[in-house]
Amino acid sequence: MSDIYISRGKFPEIIGQLMARYRVYAPVLKGEYHEFAKIEKTEEADLGYQNTRLSPKGLFHPHAERMFEYSLVKDDPQAGILKEAPKDFSPRVVLGIRPCDAKAFQLDDVNFDTTAYQDPWWVRRRQTTTLIGLACNEPCGTCFCTSLGTGPFDTAGLDVLLVDTGEGYTAQVLTQKGKDVVGITSGWESVSRTVSEKMEGLRKSAEDSLGRQFDFDPIKQKDMLELFNASFWDEVQFACINCGTCTFLCPTCWCFDIQDEVWGDKGDRIRLWDSCMFPLFTFHGSGHNPRSQKLQRVRQRFMHKLKYYPDKYHNGAACVGCGRCVKFCPVNIDIREVVRRMSATCVCPA
Ligand code: SF4
Ligand code: SF4
């Protein structure tokens, strides 16, 4: 299917047509920051946003999710039996997602949707969601997606890619799901040569503004133990306060904890995001903690993203360069600098 175009003035009609058939999630301004939320009115969708502070991973892996519920009523024959808590898997469109965040879902799939194990809720949400991306014309100063194999106009993981050309939007339809969604909307035109040239100019300008900020390839050749034992971790970890902000905002951090909460004679089994930056994350029932030191936790975060994941899955780094952890770390720890230090670690002769 060739690229199609719609003028800015007609775009709200497209959103309205989508809302008539799907649950539509879009970037919505809440307080100072945008976040992805279900919209009830077309004007709630704000595609003029730069990026959300919190990544949209919660659309598939909610921050706190009731997995099961159970009764604790005495003499209830169903007491203690886990029942799946109600969940909504009706068809959904996520509108305006950035290419880096869509790529992150693909990186996370290796954890939630494998041949050996499938997380049923992640899988169903992925199956029933259509991702309509929005290219980044003006990436943030902390973005570095082009250094990790993706880019501001990348299509990986998307069903449709929109480009804001000023007077309107072009749409590149990439999958059958994308075709189905675009097929229920009307008002599109073919892309003129002027619009096409403008789109190409926007892509080049966005990619050039990011440049290539580091070379990730040397890390792949490094010995894992050599990196693990490198002396620079002491400097990297020094300022970290283990607040967990980096992991909670990150689209490729998927760690969670499962807890039972009891409310009188009812109980819920809840899955909650957790973080390798927290001391309790690895605290064993025996009292032993294999990562009791801050250095061990900071090293784990970076080694997992930049060495363990790439070596295990041969799928690139577990980082898409969205820059959230760089922008919001309260003590300015910068993963780009850590990549440079890991890349530069010498392979010392035995
Ligand atoms: S955001 Fe910064 S200070 Fe907080 S845990 Fe992450 S690296 Fe440490
Ligand atoms: S590690 Fe940082 S830059 Fe990379 S995907 Fe996570 S939040 Fe974004």
C-alpha cells in the first residue's frame, strides 16, 4: 500500500472514526507531562508532544495489575480458589507512539512471549493492539536511538507510521493490522511529491540532529567477566541513590514482583513493577542478599541491558535510546557514558 496523506484539519475526523470502533489510547497532557491514556474525546489526543516521561510499557505490562482474586469466606466452597480478575482485551489502537517505544515492545517480547513461556495477558494485549506510530521530527537532546540500531523514523514494531509534515500527516501502512485500521477510516489522499520531499527532509534532519553518539559494537566482543570486574563501576555507582527512577521510566525494564493483598474476606494476587535498583529486589527468604551493595545493583542494571541481554538473545542492546533515564536521573548518571566506558575497557593480556 502506498503512503497516504490527510490534512491537519481533517485528522480529528480520523481519530473519531477510530474511536467509534476501537478503544483509542493517545498521548494526553496530565499536569506537566504527557502520558498514554484512553481518550474519550478527539481533542484529548495531543500529537504535538515531544515524548512521554513514563514509557508506554504499562499498556501491556501495567504498573499494578490484579492477576487473580479469591474468597476467604469461611465455608465458601470456592474459598482460596484463584479466579482470573476481569481484564479488557477488546480491540485497541495506540495512536502517536514513538518509534523507540514500539521497538522496545519487540525487545520485551523475548521475556513475555517465548516458545517456552507465554505471559497470557502480555500476548493477548499485543495481539489486540494496533500501534500507530508518530515519527520524531525533533528528538530530545537526551535521545540516542540512532546509536542503537533504531531511529526517529524507524518502523520496527509498528503497524502504521505517521509523519507530521506541518500541514498534515502522511501514513505508511506496514502490516495487515495497520491496513485493517486505516481501512475503516476515510478522507485520505495520495501523497504529493512536495509532501514526500518534505517528509524526506524531516527524516534526514531528525537523524542528523542525533548523529551517532557511541559505538556499541566493541561491547559485544568484550569478555563478560572482564566487564563485570572492571574498576569503573565504583565511579559509576558513586552518586546513585538507588531511587529506581531509571528502571520505572524505561520501556525495556520489565522486572516485577507478585504479592497477595487481603481485604477482609477477599484477596487479590497483584503483579507490580519492581526494580533491580532496590535492595529488597534480590533479598532471599534466608536473609542472604546477593546484591546487597549499591555497586552490585548499578552494575546489574547496565550489564543486563548492555551485555547479558545482547549475549543471550543476539537481539541488540536492551535499550532503545529513548533517553528517559538520562533526562530524569536526579544525579545525572548517563548510560551513554557507561557505554563508552564499557567499550573502552581494555582486553588485558593474560
Ligand atoms: S535514576 Fe539515577 S540515581 Fe536513581 S536509581 Fe537510576 S541511576 Fe540511580
Ligand atoms: S536504558 Fe534509558 S535510554 Fe535506554 S531504553 Fe531505558 S530509559 Fe531509554
